[in-house]
Amino acid sequence: MDEFKGSRCIVCGNVFTDKDDIVVCPDCGTPYHRACYKSVGSCINHALHETRGSWKPDLQPEEVTAPDTFCSRCGKQNPQDALFCESCGYPLNSIIMDVDEEGEPTEPQDSFIMYPHLINYSDPCCGLNPNEEFDGVKLSEIADYVDKNTHYYIPIFKNFKTHGKNISWNLSALVFPELYFAYRKMVLPAFAALLIRLILVIPSLILAYSQVNAGELSEFAKTFNTESSAFSIFAFIFMIADYARMWIFSTNANSMYYKKVIRDIKHEKSFFTIDAPIYGGDGLSAVLHKKGGTSIFWLTLFICLLILPFAVLYLYSTFNMVLPLL
């Protein structure tokens, strides 16, 4: 009995199926399982009997199927629960759609802020348009050059372009800027950061060597009156300069790297256009991977350069303090 399918027996509460043995009340038409009707002995739908009404099937809510999501960039139809377009990787409207003052959805904007939940981690371009230009360079070329950790850099570069601000936070550059620059093949900034660090540590070395007997270095350090107000001011200025160094490098390292990325890509593209055979048949993408990326060699070298001066001073001091005891 198809007219009862999906309705419930008011005795047991179970939904009627095609296999159920169903009987109905001759007065109001209420359906029952035969066994249920026998158990109560008569129709218990008293409300219908009092109003002389007739039983009607339960209204079943229509199954609502959520519409598929269309990509606002390429127009591809995606599953309704998809976060990123299956074709171009762009974040779908469902997660970047905004609303106006009346609560109506507005058209998605391409210049959204790259918050973490908008990043497509399966795509080197983070779900952005690979052909989007950043200072005359395509995003896909930037992704090829950066190579590793594009999901950190590309959102930062996107925000640089969108908001016109080149300030961002880089923890690695706060602690060891010379090692960060070396790892990203920024050799000259790495040397500059290392030199500045070594210069700014001079007051601390003078104070340390003036309190020990470590040969000529201690004799030289003791020529300074470390207890004078002049030396205190001198040390304080260097300390403030060191904090300034940390702040400047940590907030500008990403901007410096961005400028290097754009500059190097444009340089390589000019050679690639003029004389492509010099690359031995490699495509531009392979060339950018080789030119950019990271370098364990430079990182290791600058770790050694960073440790070496302090290691030499330590060995020299130890030797001069132990020598009189021999």
C-alpha cells in the first residue's frame, strides 16, 4: 500500500514498509500494523473521531540537495562541500563570500587577505591564479623560484601586493638573520647581518675580557674603564642598536626576499628570452628552481662563520689562562 509508505503506526511508532501487514480504521482511515491494532482492540486516533476527520499521510519533507558551487574565477562546477576549485585551485565563494549591510551575499573580491583557512595547501600557488602578476612576474614563476615553503611566502607576497605594505614578521630573521639570508641564497645580506652582529657584541666582549686574565686581549680590555658612566652609555647604545638590528631584520626580511625573487626572475627571463639554448634545453621553470630555492651549503658556511670568531676567542682565552699553570 503505497499511500501508507513513509507514515508511522501510531501504536508502535515504526514507519510502514511495503512488507508490513496494514489494516485501517473503517471510520477515520488511520492505518495500523495488524498486530498493533489487535493489541489495542480499536482505533485510538480519538482526535479524528471527535472531529469526524479523515486520516492523511504524514507530510514528508522534500529532500533538499545543496547546490553545487561554481568557481567565481573559471566557472567550473564543484561539489557543494568543496573549499577550493578542482580546476584552478581558487578558494570557492562559500568560504570567501561576504555579505552587505542587509545580509545579502556580495560578489567575491579577488583582493582578499590570505588567511590560513583560505590557503590551498595542495597547490604551490596556494589557490591563487597562477597567471596573476606581481610586479611584472607571474605567480607560477614565483612559486617555481621560492620552491620550498611557498605556503608561507605567497600569502605574504599577496598581502604585499594587495595592501601596498612591505612589513611582515619573520621569526627566523629575528633570531639568526644571517642564517636565514644564507639559507635563502641572499649572500650579501647574510654577510652584512653577520658583520653587524659581530660589531655590536664588542662592548660585551670588552666587559668579559676585562674580568679575566686572557693574555693580550685582557690587557687591551682593561684599558677601558668599564665602571665609568661613559662606558655604560657606550654599552647601552650598542644594546639599543642590537635591538634595532633584530627589529629591522625581522620585519623587513620577507620584503627583502620578495624584491630578490622579483629581480632574479626578471633577470633569468631576459636571458631565457634572448638566448634560450644557453639553458641546455631546460624550461624556465627548471631554471627558476635552480636559481631560487634554498641552499644547505650557504647555511652551513654561515653557521661556521658565526661560530668561528667566538670559538677562536674561547680557545685563545683558555690557552692564555692555562699557559701560566704549565
